[in-house]
Amino acid sequence: MEVKRVVFTVTNDLNYDQRMIRICNSMIEAGYNVLLVGREKKNSKPLIKQSFEQYRMKLLFEKGKLFYIEYNLRLFFFLLVHYFDLVCGIDLDSIIPCVWIGKLKRKPFLYDAHELFTETPEVERRPIIKNFWLKVEKYAVKRVSRGICVSEGLANYFNNKYGKDFRIIRNFPTKADLKIELKSQKIILYQGTLNEGRGLETLIQAMKFVDSKLVLAGEGDLSNQLRSLVKELNLENKVEFKGFISPSDLKLLTRLSYIGINLLEARSKNYYHSLANKFFDYTEAGIPSLNMNFPEYKKLNTEFEVAILVDSLEEEKISNSLNILLNNEQFYLRLKQNCLVAREKWNWEIEKEKLILAFKEIS
């Protein structure tokens, strides 16, 4: 049987994208030949060896309009001269070369929407930029051979706006043996990019009233601003910045933590309909979490109560919720036990079958 070659395209550094690592490994297991294409930044660490091929483009520009123009041009010519049977663009910022070269070569092209790109805070607040990406979205979504996304909210958005059905492939983590780690400290963990709209400023403010330690694992546009805020509030003994860490180290850190954090601003439609990796990563590690009372999280928390949900990003609400988890042992243990039950159902071993089927149907 002929082995099909599939190319996935992203705009990020490949080492830290856990969803793409899961997807690519699953496609390898299903008998595909896989290449994941991304970019190499000035501060990128050497590629972590994987079961699939990886390629990072070195670009002159690292952000802004010139970055997107350069990346998409480079990706266009890369796909033009490389063979593939299927190509899958991850999020809107890498989809156009996939559509054009897919059409040119008469190969199936897929769109995997990890977020509602046109409604991210960085795009939503800039009308001209948002209008441009909305045109890209309309052009691409109407033409793709198959669409997949991470939540029901996103699937409904694409169906209602463009009449396009998107398969839902949720961000479940790979199930692993859970060893109960000895926790000498009740660490509060936030994992992910340090960008606006994620309630990080309010979370740090709330730590003034919480007797525990907050660890931030990741970097982003707010990295320097958040570090300055911690110094200003004299919270250096309560807030630690870990920076980027490898997926394997992050998994261990999560299991050593006591509470997981996933806070988002309601004004962003992207965040409102999101279903973040970290929500499931916390559950898989057996730790209760603090999340927003948004539709996807509310539905999941009704199925298995694994978290406290807050309605808004208010300093008092966040600190009170954290203190309940830290000090009400009976309540915490109930949520923890629910995590252990939920992880048996919310895992990648089950979800990946939907992914493989979505590709097999068009390949």
C-alpha cells in the first residue's frame, strides 16, 4: 500500500506545540509519512527529535506584517517544490499557501482551526487588520477540502457563517500512568503564552491575598510587563517565571503542582469559545483547576466537576477561589478524584481516531 505524505504548517517554534506533536505522532502510527513545518527564532533551542520529520524556516522578521508576508511567501515556495499527498494549515496565518498550492497540485488541503484567529485580542482591537484576516478566513474556509477545530463553539461559528462543517478534534492529552507525586508545596501553575486577555495581571494582583506560590511556565508579549508588575508589588517570593520548558518537563511540573490556572477575558470571542490544552493537561495530571465560566468549560465541568469556574476576572473572585482550593481539603479532594475519573475519558487515545478518520476520508 502506498504511504501518503502529509505536511502540516504552523507559524510557531515546533518544540513546544503539544497538540501538533500528538497529531503528528498519531498520523505516523496510522501509516502516514509526516512533515511538520514551522519557523526558527533567534532564541530557538535545537529541535527535539520526534518520530516525524520537522523543518523550521529561518526568517528575517519575527513579528508584525513583514513576518506574516515573509512566512507565507516562504511557505508558498516550500510547498511548491516539495511533494505531498495532503497539506494541512494550522490556524489562519498559514492557510493561504496550503490552499493555493493544494489547488495547483490538485491535492486535498485541510484547515485545522486551533482558535478563532479573527477574534484574538491582538487582531480584534485593530479594525483594518481584523478586516484583512476576515477576508482571508472567508476565502480559505469556503475552499478547504476538510475543516477541523478544537471545540463545538468554533464548529458552530464556521457552520453558521460559511455553511462549512468542521470536525471537532478536542485537545485531549496523551494518557500516561499517573504516579501520585509528593507535593512539598502547594504550587499554583499557569502554563501557556504570556499574552493579553489571559487574566495574568489580575492573577498576579490576586496573589497578594493567597498564601502560596504561583509558577508561570511560558513566555509572550507580556513577559517583561508581568515581571515588572511582580517587582512593583514585591511579590518576587510568591511568583516565579519558568520561561519556555520542554513538554516532558512541563508534564512533570504539572503533576507536582496543586492547582492549574486557565483564565481568559470574556470580551474576546476567541477565548469565549476556546477549549484550551491546559484545561485537559491539568485534569490528566490529577490537579483541580480554576477556569472561566464559558460554554465549553461549563459543559465539561457539568460532566465531571474538576474545576472552580469564575464569571469574571476580578481580583477578589480569583483570590477567594484559590483560597477555597488551598484550604478546603474535602472539596479539593473531591475535585481531584473527579479528575482521575475524567482522565479515563478525556484522553487522546480515544480522540485521535476521529482525527485519523478525517484524513482517511479525503486521502
